[in-house]
Amino acid sequence: MHSDPTSGGCGARPVSAAAGDLGWDPATPPNETVDGDGNPKSGAWGFVIPDPACPGQRRHDHPEVLALRERLRQRNGLPGLEICAPDEIERAARIFHRDGFVVVRDLLDSARLDRLQRACDRALGELLACPGVGGRRYAGETGRLPHRYSFGTCSTSRQMLHDPDWVSLIELPDTAPLLAGLFGADDCLVWGCGGDVCLPGAIEYQHLHADAQDSFGLPPARQALAEAVAAGLGADVAAQPAANAQRLALELTPPMITVNFVLTELTWENGPIRHVPGTHGLGQPPPRPEREPEWMRCCALVGAPAGAAVFRDNRAWHGGTPNLSFEARSLPNVEYVAPWYPADQIARTMPDSLWSTLSPAARHRCRHVALAPGMAVPGGGRLHPLLNRRRELISERQG
């Protein structure tokens, strides 16, 4: 990633991908996380489930890291990963409904790609400006595994809708037709945006998890059945027994789709996201790390090219993988929900000054995230890895 000095909450620090200059902090023990004040903690808590199989030290030349690197080199990657062109909407929808995700290439041209890379560098610089305790190079994000940050949860508003570079992704010309094909509806709503970043030296696997689930007893679930019929799925649904028909209709009508943008090609070693195909329709929880089979650990989207996007059904099982390279891997995103999603569950975090610059179609999709004129973004949309510092920033702004 680019080198870009930034003014963070704890002082300026440049971000650089030079070997040895980013990540790989041996002072940060495996599976360690920090509390709201940056004090180290261990064990399962927050969004942390320790990886029992990770190497014993965070050094790129450690024997266990070298063994992990060789295993990833040989096995990492989902066989037969299909990548669609932006105009292959029917094919993309077929893959998405089958697997719970689809990779679409060429959604970012070189100018947009460069702009987004610089935006992520700037945001990452703000996060890494806060040093850790006890000689650790960085303060980790509260409640996350080491060397992993979420742009969204590290923002005082829990979104990046205050940032013009993230908001510009809502205007991409090819995403609206694709989303209409995947949702089965012409309309969808922007829920938020953020994305994660994985530093070099993230030796742990993030546990498999789902970001959303169906709510069978709520009115939106019944509306999803109607959406399935409207999307032309009526014959497929009607051909099933009653219980299967409801399950199929819900499986084909996701409540939320996250679009992650690929800034650098996802390789076997730079922490590609892994996604277990076909899990978006499952009701059971994913296996814990100690019970996860090897093939699930290797279901990484290796080969997704720079400029592509991964459209993910948020109900599907996915997780982070080790980044054993010397580059930070960022996957900024925009999160969309179906038109039947309850509007009162969508937070307003986009400044009116940004919302008013959007096209009419984008303003319509963003109507439930836009703040009223004169209203401020909570905490000014500042980024900080520590929960209590984010709360202080919000209080300072309110005061």
C-alpha cells in the first residue's frame, strides 16, 4: 500500500508496505486482544475466539510460521473459483444463490482503485498512530485478534459514510444492476460501509462466523417470500413441499449483501477472506476453530484480482486467514439491505453535505442513512482502535 502520513488520535505515523516496516510485531503474543483502554487480555471475549493452531510467535522466520506458509502455499484457495464480468448478471446471481457469494471483476478502474487504496492507507494510518503498551508497536482493536481492524467498528459512528472516498463506491455504475439481480428487487437500501484490514503478521485464523441471519417470525420474512415470487422464483418455490418452499424462498432472498472491494490481488499468503460455499441457507452455527476441518480453512478466495468485488450474502460462513506477506490487505465495503429491511434498524451516519452530492438514484438508496441538515456525525467520524477512546471522542463532540 502507499505511504501516506496522517494525523491520528495518538500522533502522526506513515503507513508503508516496506518489508519489516508494517505489522509482524513479535511483542504482540498470539491470540492476544485488548480491552477498551488498550490493556492486553487473553481468552475468548468480545469478537475474539482464539485460534488454537496458530504459530507460537509472530515472526516471519519462526519455524511454525514457515510451516504454516508452506501449508498455505500448497493448499490455500477455493478450487474452481468462478469470476464473473460486470455484465454477467444472470450468471452472477446463479453463483451467488448457490454459494452465498460471487466475485465480479473490473468494478474499479485504475483511478478509482488508486483513490480507494489511498483512502484505506489514510484510515489505517489513523488507527496505527496509537501505540500499544509494553513495547507493542500498535494498539490492537478492542475485542479483535491482533493485527486485524475493522474500519467500520473503529469509527466513532461505526460506519465510514462520512468519508467521500467510501461514499463514492455507492455511485459505481455496475453495482446497481448486479444488486438488483442478487436481491431479486430493483430497490435496495444502503445500510453502511466499512471493511476490514489485515496487517502482515496476522498469524491467526479468524473464526468462522455469519454477519446476519433470517428472522422467520418477523414481517420482513413474510415479505421476503413475496419478493421471491416477484423475482421469478415462484415456480421453483411452488414445486417444493411447504417447509422446503419457505426455506428456499428465504435462501434466495438475502436480507443483507456486503460488497467488499479488492485492492490488491488476493493471494495464498496475504490474508484472503475465506468463504464456505452454500452455508447461507444453514440454520446451524459454524464450527469453532478447534473443530473446523482443514478444507474450510482453505476455502479462501485466492485469485480474486485487484479491482474486483466480492458480493457476500451476510448469512454465509466466512472468516479471515493469516497474512504472512509484507503488505496490508484491505477489503473496504458497502453494505446493502433488502427493501423490506426495517428502516428503524438503520443508523443515520451520512452527513447531509455528502448525501446532497449523490445522484438521485444513490440518494434514494441512502435515504435512511442520511442525517438531517445541520446534524453532526457522532464523534466526527474519527477512527480509533480503542473502544473507550471512541466514547471519549463522542462525548467531546457532544460537549
